[in-house]
Amino acid sequence: MSIGQRIKSRREELGMSQEDLAHRIGYKSKSSINKIELDIQQLRQSKIKQIADALETTTDYIMGWSERKNDEPKEKYDVTDLIKNQYGSDVYELVQLYSKLNEAGKNKIMEELRDTAALPKYTEPVKRDAQKMA
């Protein structure tokens, strides 16, 4: 999600109009907010902070560096959701499956993974795999 999309999404979550947001951050009209939400207008760091404050969120969320929308404790967020958003569904599934294992199972998987990762045929670039198949 782009910066503009995050701003729009959060503004709508709060039931705030573009005009309301514009006035809260010192703009005279909603047209500037519209341009920001469409990613047409670039933002200065100070304006990102003002927008984040007006939207009761963090600059990290606005910038796309975090999925946490406010300063609630991290424990309230499921780390697997963050992994899924950052690395995709395959890694998410790995984390889910790994979390179901007991200590012996976790040790076995880590041993197998280290052994597999040490083999060049599993770590070479995909391009070479495609050439072998041709």
C-alpha cells in the first residue's frame, strides 16, 4: 500500500473527510489531501508527522514501515500477520507450522533446513535451474 493509500485508508477508518484532515494539518482546502492520497504530491517529513498525529497513528505506519496503526503495545499484534505482510504466505505458513512443533520437532526441522541450505543445488540462482530444464 502506498503512502497516499495508507493516509486515505486511515482517514476513512476514522470517519474523517479530506476537508477535515486538510484543516487539521494547516491546508486551506481538500485538494492538497486529494493529491497526497493519489500520491501526486510529495510530503516533507514534518508534514508526514502532522498527518500521522491528525490521523492518530504513527509515522512508521504512514510510511509503510509498520502495520501498527498507533502506539499500542506490540503484544496486541500477531507477529505472524506481520510476517505474512512482509514476506508472503509461504513464510507465513512456515512460521505457523513451526509454531506447532515441540522442541524435538523444531530441532529436527532446523537441522534439516541447515543441511538443505548448505547444498548448492538448492541455493543457486533460479536462472540456472531454468537452464537445466531447457
